[in-house]
Amino acid sequence: MTGSSYEERFRQLGLRIAYFRKLRGYTQETFCEKMDISISYYSQIEAAGCYKPISLKTLYKIAEALDVEPYKLLMTE
């Protein structure tokens, strides 16, 4: 898999996380407070042009905070 393919997957992951966060009614700030992570780190995850890789631990933490199964964050349409 090429680097650009991974970048697109991370971009899609960030978009899915943002979708579920907004669906739950959280702002980035309130969501970061709930998760106890910095907003600068989290905003890079959601930023469309940033391609911020995240650990599985972070993925599970986000999924739990959003009350969604982790696989739903990884799905692409």
C-alpha cells in the first residue's frame, strides 16, 4: 500500500470521527475535555489535510467516548 493510500485512510478516519462527534452533539473542545486529551492533538486527527495517525488505544478511547463500535470509525463508504 502506498503512502498516499494510508493518508486517504487517515483522512477518512478523521472525517468519520468528526461525523460521530457532531452527531452526539459535542464540540471539539467539549469532546476533548470528556476524553482528557489536548485539543491541538485531537484537531489534527479530524483535520482533512493533516493525516494524523492514531494508536489503537486512542481509537478505542474515541470509540468508547462516542458510544460507537471501533469498526464503524474505520469503515469507508
